[in-house]
Amino acid sequence: MSEEEVTSVPLLTPSAGTPNVIDNESAFEKALGELAKGSGPFAVDAERASGFRYSARAYLIQIKRTGGGLHLIDPIPFGPGHKLFAQLNDLLNTDEVILHASTQDLPCLRELGIHPVRLFDTELGGRIAGLPRVGLGPLLESQMGVSLAKEHSAADWSVRPLPVAWLTYAALDVELLVELRDKMYELLKVSKKLEWALQEFDSILAAPPSPPRVDPWRRTSGMHKIRRRDHLATIKELWITRDSIAQREDIAAGKLLNDYAIVELAMSMPKNKKEFEKALRPLGLRARWLENIDTWLTVILDSANIPEDQWPPLRSHSDNSMPPVKLWRDRFPDKYAPLTHARAAIELRAHELSIPLENVITPDYIRRLCWEPPIGATETLSEGAVREKLAALGARQWQIDIVAPLIAPALLEKEALPEPKAEEEAVSEESPA
């Protein structure tokens, strides 16, 4: 039976009912005792308030273990570094921790002092296994025959008290996670991909924190409209001011003033409230944007006086930056030709393995190898040099074994492959209407 033909049964409540929220030390200590009596891995999940709060902290932790019960912990009364989170960390490190899409939850868990040493990621496992849909709901449907309601996935988990319906939703995220892990383990084992998945899990745990972004304000949505450096200077000042207020008040920055509003303000440079409202009215002027209008206007007026020699360049000059790939064909054909061959070969291999290309290898690694080939790779077929550079970039051994033999010959190519999109458009133009 295919995934689409599976008839799922709605999962409405945890088997033992929705537990009470743990918000005091005695309840936390009791939960630790119950979890210690259980056996096997720990199913863990966390709820944040993305889109509502500036911080990415956890506002609810869900944990279930076979024989150890299901527990909902409110971390806010305890705070990071609390002794009971240290005890919980010690307990979790006695076995495997199961997370779905672990890179989303690990940062907020680590902030509390939870640092897993053994990991199984059901979402990533599903990707490597070749499953077409790897969200928690679709996986439970295809592998366990049950369906989850997702109506509270975008809720503001920072509100207190948390509604019972939300707590039930949260509890169900770990209700069958241990069983799902076992299903994914078997799929990976049968498809001979288990070792690949385990390398990925280990890599996630070993990865250092992401370094701070260089010029994060440059990621403002709508920047493609900007053609003037003085407008860029205003965007930078508005972004920095907004970020400071959002961090201080712990509110999502976009609620104070969204990115498109910042771009419009920079392009129109309003001098008063009337001009401010006129500039933003096409976006659907929101009352929240007006709460700090005096601050926004002051920033805009001050930015208009920034000397030209202090205006930011239109493009970042980061040492690590490469030109956008769309420019390679015309401006850097010697880089573009190998890139087309490498991407085509890896896309084909990824299809054969039923693994998304971005999981077979990080696309940026392919671009970097083609932009700056390892010494020796362009004179002779030097697969060893490619392997070394892939390892230095952060590729796992299983990825290197798959893609190095494909990239090494691609680096010798001098003629680019034709663009599939261009070919399809040409066929479309020749076809009768």
C-alpha cells in the first residue's frame, strides 16, 4: 500500500491523558524519578514562540520514555542552568534522545543546559530513507497509520496559562515518537543507509554554534528594490534600531516594523507622521508600526545626514562571499562549466539514492569547489584533493564517498551543459497554443 493509500486514524489524546504542566521543583523531581524508572530512548520536543518573541527560548518541554511516563515541563519558572535541568541532562545522557527536526530544538534545549550525547532525528532519518514527506504528521500517517491535528503549530507558547487543548497537542508530538524512531531505524537498516544517518546525527551534535552573521541587516526582505547606497544606509539604521527594541522588549522584530515597511520607508524617506503613514499605507498600515513612530522618524532623519563615505556598499564584500551563481555563466564561464557538470551528476545520483540533493551534499560545498578548485584538481583528475577539501568544508564521510568521484571529473570540464529551463522554454515557444 502506498503512502497516499494509508487510512489514518486521528490521534486525539495521549494514551494516559494529558499530564499537568510541571512548574515547580517538587513536580520536576517527581518526573525525574519516573523517567529514571523507564527504559530505552527519550522522546523529546520543545515549543517556542517564533513569530511572537525575539528570543528562541523554549516555553514548553515534552518528554516521554517507555515505562517512564509523558511529562510537560514549563522551563520559565526554572530558567537556564537550574539544577534540575542539570539532573535531567544527566538522565537523558544515559540513553538516546529522539528529536524530530533536531536542529530547530537543540539550541533552545542547550540554552537550558540540555546537551544530548546520542541523537536520533526522525525527520532527517526520513529524508535519508527516501520518504517523500517527512513532517511529523505525514510520517506518523505513513508509518504508524495515525494522524495529528496541527492547528496549534503556530501558537504563541509564551502565554500563561497554556490552554489544555495546546497541552494535548504538545503531548501528542512525543506520544508515538519512540515507536516512530523504531520504524525509521528499520527502514534505514533495510535500505543500507543506517550508517549514513548515524553519521549525520553525530555531525549535528558535534557542530559548533553558528557564527554571528556578517551584516545581518542585508537579509532584509525586499532589498532587491534598492539601487542607492543612501537608501541602504537608512535600511541599516532602521534595522539596527528595530533589532535593539525587539531584543529589549523580547518581541518578534517583524511585529514592530516588518522588513517591507523598512524598505518602503528607506525609499520614501518620510519627514513626518503624515508622510510616514502615506508611505506604508499600500502595505496595510498596522497600529503596531505607529507605536514607535517618533523613533523611526528620528532614525530616518538622522540617516539622511550620514556622509556619503559612510554609506554601505550595495553588495557585501565579505571575504567568504562568491558572486551569485546567476552571474557565473556570462562572467565566469571557467567556473560555470564545472558547476553545471557537478550539479547534474550529483542530482542524478541523489535521484538514484532517493535522497534530497541538499542531504547528499550541501549545495554551497559544490559551488565553493567549483569557484576555488583544490590545488591539483584542475590539472589532473585529483579525487584525493576533492575529498580533502570536502572534509575541510564539513562534509561527512558518506557524503564524500558519494560525491567526490562525481565532482573530480566535473572540475576538468570546459564546456557548460545547456540549461534545462532554457531548453524547456524553447520547446514551449515552438509548441502550438
